[in-house]
Amino acid sequence: MASENTDREKVYELFERAVKDYICPEIWLEYAQYSIGGIGQEGGIEKVRSIFERALTAVGLHVTKGAAIWEAYREFENAILETVQPAAGSIPSPEQQQTLCAQLEKIHTLFRRQLGIPLLDMEVTYAEYEEWSEDPVLEVVIKNYKKALQQMEKCKPYEEALLVAETPKLAEYQAYIDFEMKAGDPARIQLIYERALAENCLVPDLWARYNQYLDRQLKVKELVLSAHDRAVRNCPWTVGLWNRYLLAMERHKVDHQIVSENFEKALNAGFIQATDYVEIWQAYLDYLRRRVDFTQDSSKELEELRSAFARAVEYLKQEVEERFSESGDPSCSIMQNWARIEARLCNNMQKARELWDNIMTKGNAKYANMWLEYYNLERAHGDTQHCRKALHRAVQCTSDYPEHVCEVLLTLERIEGTLEDWDAAVQKTENRLARVNEQRVKAAEKEAAFAKQEEEKAEQRKQARAEKKASKKAKKMKPGDKRKVEDDEEGDWGQEEEAVQPNKRYKGDGDSALAEEEAEDMEVETGLFGRSTPVRPNASSKQKEKAAASRKEAPRVLHDSSKDNVTVFVSNLLYSMADPEVKLKELFESCGEVVEIRPIFSNVEFMDEKSALQALGLDRRIVEGRPMFVSPCVDKNRNPDFKMFRYSTALEKHKLFISGLPFSCTKEELEEVCKAHGNVKDIRLVTNRAGKPKGLAYVEYENEAQASQAVLKMDGMTIKENIIKVAISNPPLRKLPDKPEAGRALQSMVPRQMYGARGKGRTQLAMVPRALQRQSNLVTKTENGMVQNSPATSSESTEEPKKMSNADFARLLLEK
């Protein structure tokens, strides 16, 4: 459509935008060829040459596509050569001869430059040069050509890997990048990064590595800022990229107005965690602090910094809490930094005390480390009177480590206090510790009473089950010897089952698992010894009789624990299942040779361990309308803490958690909704043990970029008149079993968990020595959530940690 010169300029502007966005040899080639159309204008030839040179700089090193740019450039220069050739039979003037020689030299130079670069089919280019040149090829050109040819052979495996790989080829590009990084040619490293990003523009880690290389190695302002700008435009949800962008702009002295504008863009980028907003605010506040000249009592920059701190606190309180139900800054780290700046750099302890007073009113007064942080600030920049006042308040309010703050108060008075101060401190600390010990005793008694009550309830449930079982049998059996014999047999069966499964708890007719499932909002997993629900009402009486008969006729074989590694435990089967041995054998023979099936305990024994491991893949297989649970066979008497949990409980940024789904929603219907926002790898509808949906689902995307977009688009969506909630998968910590008192003491010292989209918060500073934390870490956790004893600690796992008083902990901390 561009016919006029003004129209052509608009096309040139489009080309400029395109070539600055992503690397693309095809666009550079088209740009250069389009510019040839304007050769008739003033300076047209020089403009074409300028575009070709820029194209060579950008993509001339592209191993597979760079040759096309070189060839087009030579064709253009050959066309110019034709126009300066003298007419046949005429004698050229000295000026014409000089122009002709200069043009020939341009083409020679292009050939020589290209032959020094490793490009695909460079042998053809060398043959073409030999044919075109009237003179023999120079020795230095041959030497450079051979060197480039060797380099090409080294690059070939990486180019071939990219050729056969499927998009997005991230692993292949990473291997290529590592190869070029070892070679150390900045132009080639930049090119391979740009090639990788053209196909992986939504991978934040790739942008981060590229920007880090540009920041530390090339340090060219235009290249650095362009890469950072493209990174945050492609992955705006990644706070780390925004932080690096702010630093790069500061490093290259970008105008303050532009830095502030980009910070505002970051706030509107839609981060997926509350803590991300704390991070970007902290980066911007650091930038503003570095602009202030603190030798002056007052300045425009200082007022802007204070205003930004106040806005940050308000923003986290209003905007972030409204979206995530938490501010992301439970320990008020931004306000702490503000107080430090006021105290140390502005000599304004009054403002620092006001800020710390505000911090303590936000639920932090019960933590010893918060009081000690404030005390250290007063110690460095305040006075003894305020130090004493802070420690007295700390003794009164601290609930996690009161012994420690008491020790610090006594130390202060021992060094600087009068006798009256010492007496007051001793009295206060003794009273406080007495109350604390009293509270701990009451808590221990309450816990013991609760445990006893639970044991009594369990005994009552067990007795009720036995009575109910006996009454049922009394109704079904005929009087006589046969009844007595069968009663004895049933008693034996029940005793065996109770012996193998001592830790099971029942509710009603054995359906306690359903109640436990309702308590687990995020996942549906059974423990090792799950129990099936009672027979369905619609099961026929013949099926019941047949199933009961099969259970009575089966031989009573106790499980050999030495075969645990070749055995899997099967649970949640229907009581009414006819011929369970036959049914299970057909099902599990696909995994390997089945040696034995013991239906009393639902154990399946294989010939080898590999088959048993493969059988675990049948977990959740629907058998006669119910999900069958398959787990490793482990004796819980010997391993009471063993639990198998199939799914990850950590933050998974590529996976979504969806709640509020209608119970009638199928996997296919949900996939149809989700695939509009990316490539869905897996969908899991959460069900109870009966196979009934709970309105929850997990959706796994190919990468976190697609998952983030899906959260923004799907959260609050209506499906079948139900409004669903969508968030990044970040399950809360699973409940731990009750531990002895020493174990509970150690657990109480683990710092609160940092919370993200759905979790709870933690303080920044743990007060437990690392040695104590290691003692409580007796098990390791694998990727699929299964807990296993690690070899290094298996021999120590049965040893109880030594009981220590809080005073012992305080002494350990002070020694550290």
C-alpha cells in the first residue's frame, strides 16, 4: 500500500519496531530488500548498505540462516558493480576505474568476512569465491576459512539437535548456550540467547540468565535496557525480572521519572503472591534511599522516600490484603527498614519509636526476636532508659522465648542498672517465668486429659463395633455347633485384622475415612491401612453371601514382613466383590507375576520388587465403581510414622488449584474450559473414598506462564451456575501426628511458614539453633510426597531427643 515516500517511512518504522523486538533473520532480509526499493532517493544506496550492515551485526552469525543475509548483500553490491562497469569497447576514465576498483573491493571484503564465520554450507561460498575472483584466494583468507570450518563442526551437533527437537527446544538451547559461554565470544553468546528467547519468550529463568549476562559482561546501555524491557513485557508476573530492571535503570542513570513509571507498571503486573509485592516495593524503596543525600537535614529526595514508605505500608494493607487476605509482610520488614533509616541516617529516634510501636501492634509483640531487634536499635541509637522500657515490655508480652528476653534484661541491669533496677528486673522476670511455667503445666494436663479422653472414645467405639458384629451374627446364624464353630472362626479373623492394623480408627460401620477426607480440603489420600465402606444398599443378598463365604473359606495366612518389598497393600474395595482373588489377579498380572493374594488384608504379593513398584501405578484405578487404593506394604507397628502421599505439597507454579466446582462437572468439561489458556498436561478431580467428587480439582499446565494467565482469566468464572476460585497450587502443611512432649517442644520452635497465595505467615528470624533443628529432621521427603527414612538417619530414628528446658535453649543461643 506504500506508494508515497511518507508511506514508505511508516513501513520503515514498522520494520524498526520488529527487528528490535525479537531476533528474526527473515524480517531483517525483508527489511533490507524493501529498502532497495528506495534506492532512487537521495542517499538511498548508503541507507541500504547501513541496513545490511545492521542485519549482519544482528543475525550474520546465525549458523543456519545468516548466509542468506550475506548472499543478499553480495547480490546488491554486484548489481551496483554492473552499473559502474564501462561500456564494451570503451576506455574507462581514471575516475571510473577508481570507482570500479572500489566496488570490486567491497565484494571481495564481503566474501572474506563471510568465509571467516562458521555458517552452514560455507564450502559452497568458498567455491563461489574462487570462481568469482580473478586472483588466487589470499593465504590469510584460507586460514580464517579453515578455522571457521572447524568451529562449524563443533556447532553442528547443537544445530542438528535443534533441528530435530520439538518446540520449545529449551533443553537443547540451554546446552548450546553453555557451549558458547565456554567459547566466550560475546556476539555469539548474545545471538544464541536471542535465538532461544524467540522460541521461549515466556520462560522467566531464561530472561533472567540473559539479563544477568548483559549486566555483568557486555554492559552496553541500549542492549541491557532493551533486554530488560522485553523481559518484563513477556513475563510481567515475575517479580525478579522487575527488580533487575529497576537496578539496570539505576545503573545506567535512567531519568527518575522513567524509573518511577516502570515501577508503577510493575505494581499493575498481577503478581501471583503477596510476598512479590513486598519484594518490588523493597527494591523501589532501596532505589529511592540511594538517591538521598543524608548530610542535608531536609531535601526533596528525602521527603519522596518517606512518602514512598508510607504509601508502601498503606498499599500492602489495602490493595494486597484485599486480594490475598494477607499483606505478605507479617514481620513488617518494610516498616523495620524505615525505622532503621530514620534512626541511623536521619537521627530521628522519635519517628523510629513510633514505627516500632506500630509494628508491635500488628501481632508481633509475642515474638522475642522482634523485641530484641527493637532493643538493638535503641542500644545503638537511643538511650538506656528506652532500652530498659523495651525489655520490660518484652518480658511481659513475649510468649515464644520468655526466658531469653528475661536473660537479656538481667544482663542489661547487671552492666548499667542500679540496685533498685536490678531488684525490679529480678522480681519481674521471676513472676513472669512462674506464670509461664504454670501455663505450661496446665497445657500439659489438658493435653493429657484430651489424649485419655480419645483413648476412652476409641475403646468405646471398639466395644460398640464388637457388640454390633455379635448382634448381626446372632440374627443370621442358626443355633447349634455349627454356629459356635463359625463364631470362633470369625473371632480369629477379627483378631488377625486388629493385630495387623492396630492404629486404625473407626466411626459407625467403618466409614471413618469419609470423615477424615472431608477434613482434608486440598487432597484425598488414604493412610497405609485404609478401610472400605460397608456394603452398598443396592448390592444383592447373593453377592453378600458369596463374598462372606469367600472370606471364610480363604486360608488364614499371616503376612511375612520380610516380603514387604514385593508386596502392595490394597484397600477401599467393595465388601460385596465376588471372587476378589480372581479379580485382583487379573488386574495386577499386567505389572508382573503374582505369587499370592491374601484377601483378608488385601495384600498382593509379586515375584519381584520391580513388579510391586509398577503395581503402585494402579493406585486410584476404578474397580466396580470405587477407587482402589494401592500402597506399599509396611508394618505400622515398626514404622508408626510412615505415610504415603502421592502428590507434591510444595508450591507448584505450573499447577492450579480450583475450588467451588459443581459436583456434576466432568474431567472433559473442565479440560475444555482450561485449554483455552494453555496446553493442559493433566487434570485431577478430587474425590472421596467412594469416588464421589468434592468440587475440587488440580490442573497442570506446561509452564508457569500459562498457569498464571489461567489464574487471571478463570478466577471468579461461573461454571454451571457455580462461581469457582482459582489459585496457584500451594497446599498447606499436612497435619503431623501427635508427638511426645520433647517432640512437641522442638516442633514449637520451627518458624512459622512463609505464606503465599493460600498459606499462613512466618517471622523472618528463627530462634532455634541449627543443631536442634537437625535433630527434628529425621525423615526426608521425596518429590512425589512419599516419606521414607533416609539411610543417614535410620539408625537414629528410634532415639528420643534429649529433653531440654527453655533455660538450656537460652544458654545455647547466648553461646552462639
